[in-house]
Amino acid sequence: MPASAPAPRANGARVLADLNALRAIGAYKTGVHKPTFSAAHKASLEWLVAQLPAAGLTGAIDGIGNVLTTSAKAGPKLLAGSHLESQNHAGWLDGPLGVVYALEAARVLNLDTDVNGAVELAAWCDEEAHFGHFLGSRSYVGAVSEADIDAARDRNNPRTMREALTEMGFAGRARTHAEPGRHIGYLEAHIEQGETLESGALKIGVVTSIVGIWQFRITFTGEQNHAGTTRMAIRKDAGLALARFCVAIDESFPGLCGPRTVWTTGRITLDPGAPSIIPGGAEMLFQIRDADPRVIDRLEAHLHEMARSVTAQGRCSAAVERIRNGLPAHMDASFQDAIEAASADLAGGKSLRMPSGAGHDAQILATIMPAGMLFVPSIGGISHHWTENTDDADIVTGAEVFVEACRRLLMR
Amino acid sequence: MPASAPAPRANGARVLADLNALRAIGAYKTGVHKPTFSAAHKASLEWLVAQLPAAGLTGAIDGIGNVLTTSAKAGPKLLAGSHLESQNHAGWLDGPLGVVYALEAARVLNLDTDVNGAVELAAWCDEEAHFGHFLGSRSYVGAVSEADIDAARDRNNPRTMREALTEMGFAGRARTHAEPGRHIGYLEAHIEQGETLESGALKIGVVTSIVGIWQFRITFTGEQNHAGTTRMAIRKDAGLALARFCVAIDESFPGLCGPRTVWTTGRITLDPGAPSIIPGGAEMLFQIRDADPRVIDRLEAHLHEMARSVTAQGRCSAAVERIRNGLPAHMDASFQDAIEAASADLAGGKSLRMPSGAGHDAQILATIMPAGMLFVPSIGGISHHWTENTDDADIVTGAEVFVEACRRLLMR
């Protein structure tokens, strides 16, 4: 590129139009309801495939529902993308923002002969974990076996992943895997899903690391009995033991955790769950997130100690099982620098280096290549809810910074 | 009957054989899994219909799944029965015991020309509330409309009651209603489902009243948000508010309740119930049982006060809604006397007058005719679990007392 020519820039109106086109597919109030392998999800993937020629890309939906693309252009290749499915009744930008930014980067940079190399777009399937745990990006990096797919089930519907793939028409297609050495790295944009940027009047988050997520299943076993004929004094109510445990966590964790630790009981199930039966079993899905594994170790040891104490009291037994162990992922330093430099050019330097409290496909890609992430502000920090939103002007600024960061990474 | 002839007596071996035949239909471990309108439930109803001729009865399955019968014999008619469906994975005697006792009473008394009158057997559908709330007996007394049936849904399966009735082949049949004045009353036998009889080495419970059941839906509303990006300090976690509420109930109710009050949280649901989302909504099904409505009033007022206090704290709001209001039902004094006299004859007088903590169809029949109930001991007080059991000798004693109580009521 001649030194005097301005750098190619994102087309903000086109980005907003694309995001609104995706919002119209599976619309729910001001957000979307687009679970993995729903009709709306499939339609969104097909919409994306139809946009590829205009970005100089060739691609298709693969055997696990990823959209993966290639450019025939010479020079370095940067992988970029996010996901198109949503949580149930959730927001319009969580996922599509990163896909449309990557699409825009490909449109702007791949057809520009002054730019060396190309952006190759990816839409990862099931980042929102309707069937598993980052199944799309994990398939791409080679971490999902056929047996894993055999075992996966839809958490919303009574169907297996195999049945869903057949319904979608994706069964029997090959799964595309990463080609070693092809990409200089992976860049993903996402809404912040918190209020750090908004409260600081900042426009761009430069992600330093993605926190680890440790997921636990905590089970309580008492004695199932009749809710009318069993005296209070002799009950072994597993649900009550669970409620006491939740309250005890809330009271003891603040004294043990780190400054950014968060923990959540996302689901509670009583067994058998009938109004007139004292629950003999109870289960909670409990999650801890922190960037420091030592904090997690301390909290996990405390959970086990609490469970032993419940069991020792003799009424109900409690057991803590770690079911997912997500180590923190660190973002590549040169990617952080590229985003920060692009922010200085196009966002008045209103950027902040910050960890991501949420998990993203970038943490999976980071296991095989350098990776980076860029955040845009979330209004009120709202996320995983249909009221999630970002100001249009901030969406446009984010797109401009993203395209420029891609250009800087390709032109290094 | 000549004064010198012995009273006709239950055939204990036949009663045990019948109960074991019903246990073999839908067997689950040592109990049964026979939800309303399952194949095993239907097979049990058909088994019962096949036994009717041997008891001098004519009958069929009606349009709501009740088995109702008539005897052509002259003289007074006593209605007797219980239910054949079970809770999920529950015991073999909860329901079938009372049906087989009534069948045995009909076999013994209806064909005996020395006995004036007859026992007419009933098996009430859905006492265990898979679709509603005593739908079978309430249909018989005229308290279930067609619209109620339209609205009823299976709590185990994604089907409506109409769909289930069609699957069973019962759709389109008439529902049988009570014929005013036909019966001198209703008698039902049941396992105690508690440990009062066993702990007192007693054989027969003479039920004085059936406690009222008040069912509440308690809902908590917070703010749904992302479990990774939302700081602990600003969370509005509806699930945590619910857990605190459960613990507060457990701590405050003992100071306000009566000597026999029991309360149970049978089901907890977090919304949306995903591992990585802070629940914005939470709901608990909460039940209180007592024979004294004044105790319930006091506890209900306290629940509302607790909810106001949660809401006043400003983080989550709580609301208490009464969804079922079961006033206590009193058993007829002459029925209690008949059971007690039969116990004196055949159970060595080892009987006790006691309230029922569990709900039974007898409370519904009591709204239109005199009603009585007889309990037999439950081993360890276990109920609503597949390990529920009663000693064979106690089952036989109970059958003998039941048949004799029926005879005394008919021969008054």
C-alpha cells in the first residue's frame, strides 16, 4: 500500500445491516432464540455461506455444523470468526458480532490487492453449549472424537447430536480440521458481556486472558419419603441440604476467593421433584471462574470440606464432583499489541487490557495457534438475555478497529 | 345370618396373590413404576375388570380411567376402593391394597345370601396426581369439567390428558358420576405411609380426619446475566434468594407450627437453568399440611411476611401464591366405630384412632357421602419409594378387618 493511501476501512452501515439480517432470523423480542441445530440456526449458517463470494472466500457447512472457509489469495492467512447460534431467548450480538466483523474484514481486506494475505472466516458451532462444550472449535483442533459426538445430547430437546445432525442435513459430511501452519493466528471479536468498558467510557477491550471455568456437580443424598406422613424430625431432605449448602457457599467464599472470582449455581434439580414427595436426591451445577488456578484449588478444597461436614452430620450425604476443568488461556502478546494500536488509530485510544470472564472459542484455538480477542461495550453489562445490546456507534467503531487489527496482523 | 354361623372372612392367600399379580404389572425392583395412563396402568385396570364377575359385579373403565362397578343384589350398597396407578418408581401397595381389599370384600360379601346388600368397588384414576389433583374421584363427585380435562397435562411426558386418554382407548367414553342416595358411604383401606402403627406395635389405624394440604408456588425474580462477566457484588441471583428462603423457612417454622404440621419443598426450578447463566428467575413448589386451618393461616401469613422482607432488601423480589387449598376432611363417626369394632374382633383390638397426613380419594368422597378409612402398618414408615412394604401377616389382618367392617356397615 502506498504510504499516502488511507488504510481500507470497515463499512459500518454494511456491518449493521448484516447484524440486523441475522437478528431477523429466529427473532425473539429484541434478541434471538437460535439454539444449536434449530431451524433458525441452520438458516443463519446458510445466510453466511451466501455472503462468502463477496468476501473472496470459498466455504461450506461441515459435518459438525462449523462454517469454514478458504481464500485463494497469496500471503499470510488470518483465521477470524465467532459463532451464530445463541443461548435460549438471548441477545442478538453474542456470536454474530464476531462473525460479521470477520466477514467484513474479509470483504475489505481480501479483495484489496494492496493488502498482503487474507482473512479466512470461521463460524464455530455450539459455542453456547447446547450439546457439549465448544464442540465446533474443539472438533477443528482435533479434540472431538466420533464417540464424543455419539454421546452428545441436546439439552433442550429429547434428541441426540447424531439425530440433530441428520435433521439439519449435515450428517455424513466430513469434519474440517485445522491445517497445521496455515494460519498466523486467530482473532475473535465479542461483546464484553460485563460493564467494565461502559463504566469507564471505553470503546475497546483488549483481552489478555480467558479465565478458567471449573464446573462441579454437587449431589446430596437423603431419603425419599411421603410429604404428608413423615414427621419433620426424622426427615432426610436432600433439597434442604442443598439449600443450606448454597447459603454456606455464599457466606464462606468471599473470605477465600480472589478479587475477580465469580461463582454460580446455574441449575438445581430435586429428585423426584414432585410436590408431595420429600426429595431423596438433589443436584446442583456449580461453577467457579478465575484466571488463577491457585484460587480455584483453594475453593475446591473448601467445597470438599463443606461436603464432608454435611455428610458427617449424618442426615444427608454430599459429594462434590469436578466435571469440567477449564484452564485459563492466555492471549498472544502481539495480537494484543495489534488491537491496541488499531484502537489508538480508530477509537481514540479508548481501550483497556482486561481478562475475559466468559469462555470463548478463542481459548480453544489458542491451544494450536496464537490467538487474540477484542471486546466492544455491552449496555448495562447485560448478557445471555434478550435485552443484551450495544450502541450502534460502538458496533461500528469495533468493526473499524477489528478490520484494522486484522490488517496490521497480516502486514507485519 | 344365623346367630351361630361365623361371620364370612377374607381369604388372606387370595388377597396376597392378587396384590402380587398387580405388582408383576409394571414391576420396578420390589415396587412398581405405574404412572397414570402408562401401559402398566392400563393393564392393571384391565386385570381388575377381569376379576369383577367373581365378585358379583358388573363394571368397566370409564371416560376418565376410573373403574366403577354395580351389584344387582338387593339391599344397601357400600362403595369401597382406592387407586391402581403409582407414583414414579414407587411401592406396590400404595393404592392396590385398598382396591384388592374392596375386591375381596365384594367377593366375600356380595355372593353371601346371609349378608344384606353389597360392596361396589371403585378404582379411582390418578390419585397420584400425574395429571391433576384427584381427577378420578373428583370426576365421580361432579367436580371436574370438560375444560379441566382439556387443560390437564402429563407431568412425566409431553402430552395432554386428552392425548393420553386417546392412547389408552378411553377417549369418547362417558364419565360415570355418583348416583345420589345409592351408597350408604365409602370405605377405603391404605397403607399408613408413616411409622405410628409400627412403632406402637399396632395393626389397624382408624382414620379420624385427612389433613388439609396447602400448596404454594413461591417465585423469585432477579436479573438473568452472564455467569462469567457479572461481578458478585452486583448480581441479582434468584436461585440464591430461593435457597436463603428455604433455609429461613426451616429455621422459623418450628416456632410457629402445630405439633403435627409438616412442610416440604418438593420441586425447585431455576430459570433458565443453564450452568453459565445467573438465574433471573426461580420457583419452588412448597406444601404445608395440617388438620387445623388456623395453623395454616399463621404459617401462610408468615410466608408472605418473609417474601415482603426479601423484596424490601431490593436485590430480588419474592411472591407467594397459594395454588391449592385442601381443607381437612373428617371421617364419619359410625365408620370409625365399625372399623374399631372389627379390629376388636379380628386384630386383638390393636387399633389406634389417628389423622391421615396423606391425602386420599376418601376426602373427595367425603364431600358427598359418609366416608371412612382404615390403615395398615408401613415397614419403617417408608412411602412413595420402591422399598415401601408391609408385612404379609399385617396385610392379611387388614383384609380381615376391612371385610368385617364392610359387613358391619351393611348390616347396621
